[in-house]
Amino acid sequence: FDLYDAQIEFREDPKFPEAQVYRGRDEVLRNFREFAASFESYRFDIEDLLDAGGDKVVAVLREQGRGKASGVTVDRRSGCVTTFRDGKVLSF
């Protein structure tokens, strides 16, 4: 998390129920921990990185996991636009 700007902002996909925006390292980290705790296993791999110009990069991801309570498996491709400032992640 040292690579995150102190004012980092993480915006969940607005298609998710109750999607939120998390601001600051502590809030982003808390969200990631809560998300990970809901899975028996979860991982994502970066399949591709694309220069989006300026300070932005698009990551194409493969997400895989199994829900802890439901046992439902997740296997999907997703994407993320990341903005950098002074070599640190500012938003994604």
C-alpha cells in the first residue's frame, strides 16, 4: 500500500449493488479486507496493460474465486482504469 497516494480513491463498479467510493489508504484497505473475507479463495491476474495516455493505464484482469458462504465460483474478466500521480496510484 506504499504505492498508493495518500489521497487514493477507489470507485466500485456502479453496476454493483450498493457501489461506493472509498477514499484514503485506510478506507481502501478496509474495503479490500472485507471483500477478501467474503471469499474462501480469491485471486486476480493481470492479463494485459494498456497505455491510456497521460497518467492513466487500463488493466485487463481475470478474477477467480469461491464465495465463503455460498460456495459459488466466480470466473470473470474485468477491467480497471488506474490514474497515477508522482509514481503512485491516485485512483482506480
